[in-house]
Amino acid sequence: MPFCPTCWHWHEYSHWHAGHRHYGYYGPYSGTYPGATRTDDEIERDIRDSLFWDSWVDATNVRVEVENGVVTLTGTAHSSAEKKVAEDDAWDVPGVVDVRNELRIK
């Protein structure tokens, strides 16, 4: 499994990087169709689960708030890499329209 220095993740397959984000097999409009919406509670739950299961993030130090699909991450991270990974985890959840990463590095 190759390590990606851009997003600080190990990947099972090759990714094409677009800025700080990467795309795998699915395009940016995958899973979207008219009338499909997710509640803020569903988005928040999925982000918390993603952070919990990500071995690169100490989820106990991260607070998640979602309002109209806009995610705000607050709390602390141990490194800039952990801060970045937490933001990427939030972006990977369907229904997220923006991420405000206010994590502080301790």
C-alpha cells in the first residue's frame, strides 16, 4: 500500500490528487440525485463514526457541529497531519457542503 504525502494516508489503490482532496473510483456527483437530502444529525453521526474509526485521529479531542451541511470541527489535534486527516474525514461524508476546520494544534 503506497503512502500519500499530500493527504498523509495509506491507500489501497492509486488516487489522482486535486489540490488537497483526492478522488478514487467515484466522481464528485456520485450518490446525488434530486430530492436526496441528509439531515444535519445524520451527517454529524457519520462524521463522528469516521473520526472514531480513523486510527490517525484522536476523536476524543474533536467536537463536531453541523448546520445546513456546514461542518465545524473544534477541539485539539496533536499535529497538523492529524488536523488535516480530521478535515478529510469530514469532507468524505455525503451531504457535507463545507468544512470549517478550527482544530488547534497542541
